[in-house]
Amino acid sequence: MMQVHVPAMRGKMGSRTYYSCLMPLSAVPQFFKFTDWSGMLPEDREQRVLVEKRVPELASYITENENDYLFSSITASYKSEPQFDPFQPGADIGVLKLQLGDELIINDGQHRCAGIVRALKNGSPELKNHTLSVLLFPWESTDRVQQMFSDLNRFVQKTSKSLDILYDKRDDVAAATLMMIERVPVFRELTEKEKVSLESKSTKLFTLAALYDANVELLKGYDHHDIATNAGLLVDYWTEIAKHMPDWGKVLKGQKLAVELRQEKISSHSTVLRAFGGLGVDLLASENWKSRLTPLEDIDWSKKNPEWENICIVANSVVSNRQARAATKAFIKSKLGVELSDSEKNSLNRAG
């Protein structure tokens, strides 16, 4: 039977010998087993069910970033013992010989592998020569495979959306948002860049995630602009908004505590920020958009203001679903004297 030779290291984890090898991407569809677990009881599965809608996104990530995509190691189990040939007697570095036709059971990374298989079909021919780091353990039983899956995923903690935005250098909106924050004093000083939500005693008013979402709304139709141009547009818009949000300025100057403002008013809430982002799309097309923002100063942002009831406050809590964001934007537009669309009128009528 034909063999595939891959460079590998032999190691020990607990009582088990395992191999760390470099496998060409072209070998992924040949060796890795994708089982349809959907018809089996959860307790009988060796993996979670593959979520097909994640595969195109992963494949696109590879094909759109062929020069600098990054994946962590795949962990898999082998049923047929591979042959390990050390470079010299007793060495733990050598060549692992895998038999074509053998199947590797994926313990961790089935979506990455499925994305690779899709990318090999859609990407450049060079992809097949790229290499993937794979950790191989002996297959022992379904119970052991389930335990491996649990161990590998138990302590994984998803990074916060704010931190993802902060570190993502491929996202133009993220880059423009970060540039804007540094140039708008109230955001520079009062934005939480790591956590996706503000802790009760936080000295910040905004989260990076909320500002990013607002800017996604605001920059619709401007994706043909470069990052610096869009950052300038964001600075111009949010600087003007901040001029008419006196409570933001009081916190910035130390005249009011951030925690007090967050407790009493909704003016820094993500729902309002998203509404401001959508509002900008409507306003920036007009030459006198800056002067049209002046009535923001007359809006009562207090949570006790009954006007917010069923707009973005339900049962005394601020809500941030799509309906609340649409109604909040429509409410602010009505206060500014900006003409509402039929759908916006409907969203206010429903709230009323």
C-alpha cells in the first residue's frame, strides 16, 4: 500500500506516545474522516456535528489571505499504528509513514479541516503544498475520543469582540475606528478596548465593540474609500456628535462619574451609539448636517424619561435588539426634525 512520509517529532503526554507532524494540505481530504454525526445520539458521537455554514467562511479566510493565514494545530486519532523512523537510533525526530487509505479521526479542528478541503478546490494550486501542524494520538475507544474532545475544549475561552477588533489588522472598519478613537478625546479617554461590556465600577463610558458596530452602520456606502479617508470622516462626525452630548463632556472633565452617567442615562449605551451610526448615513449627505445635530442637546437621555419606554427601554431595562435600535434611530431623527422613512414611522408607531 502506498505511503505518505511526513516530518515528525515523537513525544509523550501523560501515559501516551503521540506524534507532532507537518502534513501537506493536499493530504487533508485523503486522511481526515468527516463523519455525519447528525443521525446519532449525542452520547454515541465522537465529535460535535459539523456546522456547514461555518465552512465557506473558513475557506474564504484561507483563499483571501493565502500569504498570511494562520491555523492552530489539528488534533486527531489514528487507528492503524503509523511507522516512525527516527533520523538516528533513539531520536525523537524523524519521519512518520502513514498508509494511504487510513483514516484519522478528528478530535479538534474539524471545521478548519473542512475549510481547508473547500479552499483547496477554490484557491490557487500553491495551497496544496502548504503545511499544517497535526498532533496524532492513538485511537482507543469512543469514550477516550469523547474525553479528548472535552479536555481540548473545556478551557478554551473565546476572546472578547473588543479585543478581536483591537488586534485585527485585516478589518478596515476596525482600523478606521481605532484611528478615530485616538483623535476624539472623549473616546480616547473613556473607551474600554478589551472587554465587550463595562463592569459596574468601570470608569469608561463606551466599549470598542459598540463604537465599531456604530461605525459599521455609519460607513455603509463608503467602503470604496481608504482607511485614512474613512477615519477622517469618523473623526469629523463623532467630534460633532460629542459637542452636543454635554454629559459625555462632564465625565471627560471629571465633573461626573462614568458609573453615575451609565446608571442614570442611556446616552452612552450601545443602542444609542448604533442609532447615531445609522443617523450619520442619513445626515452626511446634506451640507448642513452639523447644524442639524444641535437639537441633540434638548433630548432627555434619562432612563426615567417615559418617552424611551418601548423604544429602547422595556421593563426598566435598556435593550439592544434590532427593533430597539431602529426605533431609537427613528426617535432621534424625529427630535432632530429629519424626515422619517415609512419603516421608521412604523417602528415608532409600534413602540408607541
